[in-house]
Amino acid sequence: MQPNLFTGICILLDRVPNLFTGWLNIEARTYNFSLLLAKDVDKLSPINFMSETQTNKAIDFDTFRQTVIADYRLACESRQASLIGRKEVLTGKAKFGIFGDGKEIAQIAMAKQFQKGDWRSGYYRDQTFMFSIGESDVKKFFAQLYANPDVEAEPASAGRSMNGHFSTRSLNEDGAWKNLSAQYNSSSDISPTAGQMPRLVGLAWASKLFRNNSALHQFTQFSNKGNEVAFGTIGDASTSEGIFWEAINAAGVLQIPMAISVWDDGFGISVPAKYQTTKQNISEILSGFERNEKGEGYVILRGKGWDYAGLCEMYEKGIEICRKEQVPVLFHIQEMTQPQGHSTSGSHERYKSKERLAWEEEYDCINKMREWILSSAIATAEELDAIEAEAKKSVSTSRRQAWDEFMNPIKEEIATVCSYFDAIAKESSQSVFIEIVKSELQSTLEPARREIAAAVKKVLYLTRGDNNQQTRSQLKQWLSVYDAINADRYNSYLHSQSSEAALNIAPVNAVYADDASLVDGRELMQANFDALFSKDARLIAFGEDVGKIGDVNQGFAGLQAKFGEIRISDTGIRETTIIGQGIGLALRGLRPIAEIQYLDYLLYAVQTLSDDLATLQYRTKGGQKAPLIIRTRGHRLEGIWHSGSPMGMIINALRGINILVPRNMTQASGFYNTMLASDEPALIIECLNGYRLKEKLPSNLGEFRVPVGIPQILCEGNDITIVTYGSCCRIVMDAVKQLQQLDIQCEVIDVQSLLPFDIHHSIKNSLKKTNKLLVIDEDVPGGASAYILQQILEVQNGFELLDAPPRTLTAKPHRAAYGSDGDYFSKPNIEDVVDSVYFLMKEYQPERFPDV
């Protein structure tokens, strides 16, 4: 044996006794290899490793060597993808680039511990990790860079997310779940910094629930009895975000198998760590979170981003603890580099010193791995040179293939369009101008579909007075089909398109016995939740005060005692991670109800709801779903807080989530039953002042369903249509009694759901009778009322039926003042409704309605 080879191996074995578990984990990631060292130097080659579970399985040094070389090849390919990707952006073939260069070695080490069934919740620099687990490759990487809308070419997002935003497909084409336990899983990335953290908590918490609740062991397609780890990644600067700290605290409290890696290159774009982090060291200031003698807290491990051997050892050790003991582990990976800077928007030479740039070149992780391989005599310089050259060649080939696959369909579309242009030009007086449009389209070096659509419309406008109707009709038909195809490419899957979509859930009427008792709304709600939890073991509820006391309004009273803390639990005061817990559980096949105690607390979590949950089906083009139900309450409590109805903000920020606004607890319960039969997320806003109002108790609890998108007529009339929702319904109905005495017959419509809104246009049918419209809303002026008017007047063309200008009655532009008088003079009241209706009628028929 060569002396330098022997020395290198002995150094490795002395330093890293269990290192080879990670390295040699090629096919069976669950094998634990133990090292069998012979004392006789002559017997050191080949080195034998033996599986604890397969005693006859020997791994020799050649296999070890091949594994290291394969890792080096992968790192080189990933680096080349970053380098060439940047060039593609700078030459205009792609619009924006952000890459994982400098992170290659740490991600390879981490990927060795990633097993089928595990989940990733990372950020946009994890390309090497995704390559390593086989859920992406260089060609897919470039397909995403070019925004290829073909889901086969770019399965992460079908071209909808910018590059570096990874995900795996959890669903079949029909929207049904795949076997998530049999595949590597990555939740869909989002760009907002630290936005991946709340969902990471939920993904890890799901493993704990699957392990500790034996009733969930039957759901093997979602979990192997909770043996999964949730892997998270984040840049060091993003640990300054509040949601990072909230998520870290939540995971420490829950004690869940969450493995978070912090990639630390010392900068946040151009801002150095001294402006980002106390002591410039995230693991040091998190040291108070480290596990104590009771086993509470985090395991915190530290490594260098260029140290291949040390990283493999560290991740093997840390993930084994995380998986077996189900405790959170934080890996602080320091001394990382970012060779190309933050993104293609700028250059790091602008803000890094010459000394720093020189250090980064010396400590580049691939350079360091090459040095280590050479010093350990694992491969020769010539072999590594050949690997690097082959990496450049293979990446270039993959890039070219990805570009051709992206461009060829576009070129075919151009050829088709130009043939139509030629046919039309033969019969048109505008042939010269048509030829110009055609020439411009054909001469575009890197054409896009928007240029095709624009060219077709130019020709149609040019020839609008021509007699060649047949050829123009053919082109118009082609454009119609093209628009439909592009609608699928770029506009589909805001909501589920499966058979379980919310709009496909058939309504079921509440059934009442002849002697049905009158109960408080809270009691009806509690009884319905009891029925739901009795029939579905996957149903989980959690939130502030939800567990022991059954929530502040008693909707879950007594249910924790009946179903256990594992299913109905209290949380800390941390709305963002409450939502994140729900998203993670829903991604893993459970059915969570996450409670936000009051509606104005929802603002803490709007970023997570808007950027993550609301866009999930869309940004994966139906590849993932998270049917989370968010339960909250609002309206009419007297005072600045908890009385608000910020529906305009909610319905504009949360497109993609069903926004349901029931007027009482029967309707609310029906919505819970509907959404639990659906595979879509929903926000259900209960009326704060409805929990003690009496309602009849249905006999088909847990079964009756209120359809979404279907308003309900509360009162029929011919004079005016009043549209409202939630707590305003009772105020309006009280006002209607007074208006009847004034000889005004009102048709009152409870919209019930704002998203979706009146899918069958029943409000327009009401306007055909009344020809007058008043919208009543507790939101600020122009809040939800503007949205409702847009839906009625524009979408339903209701303006055609009006004999008088539509009116709105809303709250004042400030929060409600405290006390009953504060509520009365801040929000719509009975007298406001009467006045608004009367004066609208007076303008229409002044002789019938004299001045008051």
C-alpha cells in the first residue's frame, strides 16, 4: 500500500470513526455500517465495512472511493450549472438567476441522511441537495431557469416559480395522494426570507403525531409510524426574521424531529453579519436552546462548509439523534462562500473586500474537497481534472437539451402562425403590413409566447375590414385554442381541480327532529366537532386555549378529555407557526384545524397564509395541496380590538383560500363539514356574538354541509336587494322589520362565502326583481364592499338591471370605539340600514317617500 494512501485513510478513521455510514449509504439509506479494522497494516486494503443488518454485505475501499468521486463529480456539475446559469441570465435567455454555489459539499453531506418519507422545507439555494437525492437534475434546473411550462420538463412548478424553487409532486394527475412514504419529499419553496420555517415546524410535528397516535399507523402512505425527519435550510442572514425565532421556539417546545441547517457565508446580500446577528454567531446566541439534563431543547452541531469529512460525520450523528429521539437539531454551517454573489441582480465584488474575496477562493468548498481527495490519495490530479472537464461538458449538453425542449414548441407555434399569416396576406389589402409582422416574429432570436399572441392580434386588427373571413376565422379559432392552452399553462390550479374540490362537495341539509332542542351556538359547534373527531383519526385541532378549556368560546369544551391531547392541543401565542403547523400537517395527509383566536390576530400570519398556503396549488400546478382549515372569530365585539372585519385585506391577500363568513354556528358547522370533505384550504370566520344565541340542534351532526359560493336568501322582497354577510345579517333583518312598516319590501341575501362568490349569479336574479342594490359591510369604506360591487356589477353584469346607483353602507374608516355607543357610532346599525334604504328609495320614488 502507498504510504500516503495509508496515512490518509488512518487520519480519516482516527478522526471520523462512523463517517462511512454516510459515505457508503448508496442504495439503502437506512443501513448502519460499522467499521472492521484489521490491526495488520497489510490487511487494511481493501477496508471492509459490514452492515449491522446484513452481516455478509462487505463494502471495500473501491466502493468508498467511487462514492467520494461521485460526490465530487456532483459538486462540480452543480457548480457548473450555477456558472452557466448566470451566463444564461446575463445573455437574456433567462430573466433572473439565484444559485447554490458555495453550498455544494454541505448539501451533499446532508442528502446522505435523507430517507424516503422524509421532507424538505428549504430555500432557493438547495440545488445540489435536490440533485443528490435525485429529485432534480441539471436539465430540470435549466428548464426552470427558462420557465418551461411543461410539467414533465419542470415538475417543481411547471415554470411558475423562478429558478431554485424546488418541490416534489405529492399528487397524481387526478389530485389523489401518492405514496409519500415511498418517495423523497420536498415542500414547495417560496422566496420570502424565512418563509419556509413555519411550514417546517408542521412537517416535523406530523412525524411526532404519526408516531405517538397508534390510530394513525394505518395511514402508511403518509408515514412509516413517524420515522421521518423534516429537513430545513436557511441562510444565516434570514435568521434575523421574526418568524425564524418563532419557529425555533415552537419546535423546541414541541420537541419534534426537525433538522435545520443554517448556511452561514457571513453576509445577507451586501450586509455583513455584524449588522445581522448578535455576536455574529447564530448558534452561539441559540446556545440557551441547547438540550438540558431533562432532554429538553435542541442538539446544536457546528461544521465548516468546506469540510467534506467533518460534514458527513456531523450530519450522520445529528440526523440519527433527530430521527430516533425525535428532537430538533440545528446545524450551523460556517465558513461558507457564495462565489457569484447573491443573485444575477448584482456582483459581490461591490461589497466584499479583496481579502474576503481571496479567502473565499482559497476556502471554496470544491477546491477544499479536491485538496482533501489528493492529500488522501483517493484520486489523482489527472482523474479530478477529467471529472471537472466532463462536468463542464455534461452540464453544457443538459443546458442545450433543456433550451431546445423549451424553444422547439415555440418555434412550431411560430411556424403555424406564419402559415396563417401567409394565407391571409394572399387575400388582404394589408399584405405588406402582415409581412412586416411576420418578419419581425420570425427574426426574433429568442421568441416568447407573448410575442406570438401579440403578432396574431396585430394581424387580426390589420385585417378587421377584409372580406377573407374564412382564413381570419381560422386564425381567430387558433388564437382561442392558444389562449386556452396558455390559461392552463399560466392560470390554472388556483384551487383544486380534483373531484374533492370545494365546489364539487354536494350540499346536505341540516335535519331536525320534531323535538329538536334549542341550544347555545357554542354547544351546537361543540357537538358537531365531537361528531367529526369521532369518525376521522386524521383530524387534529390546535391553537391558543383550544385544548384544556376548549377555546375561549367553548367550541371544543370537553373534547380534549375525550380525544386526548395529541389530537386537541393548546399552543403558545404564536400565530405564524400555528398556521405553519397546519400547513405542514396538511401537506402530510392529516386534516388540521388551526385556530387563530381572534380575526385581528390573523395579521401576524398573513405573510405565511398569502405567500405559502394560498399559492400552493397554483405554484406547483396541482402537484401539492394543503387542505388546512383556519378557524377564527370576529365582528361586533365592542372595542378597537377583536371587533374588526378586515375582509378587504383578507380577500385580496388570500386568493386561493376559501373565505367563508357564516352568520351563525349552524352555518359555520356546515362549512366545517363541507371543507373536511374537500381537499382545499379554508378560512372560516365565526361571529363573536353568536356563541350564546339559541339555535336548533340538528340530528345529522357532522354530516350536513353548507355549499361554498352559494348565497342564501333570508327574506324575499321586490323593492330593493340588500347584500351582506356575517353578523350584519341580524342587524339587517331587524332593520327589515322597520322598513316593512314604511312599506318597503327588502330582499336580503347572505352571501355566506366571499371566496368563491355567488358562483351561480343568484344576486343578479334578485336585481331583476328589485333593480336596486345596497351592500352592507362591517369593513372600512371600500373594503369588502368594493369587492362585492365588482363581483355583482362587473362579473354578473348587474349594472344593466339597476334603476338607481348602487350604494354601500360600511363601518367608519377607523376601528370601533369601545363600549356599546362606540360600536353604534362606528359600525352599521339598524337605524343606518333604515336610513340608507329609505333615502335610496326616496331618490327613486320621491313622491312615494317624502322627506323624513
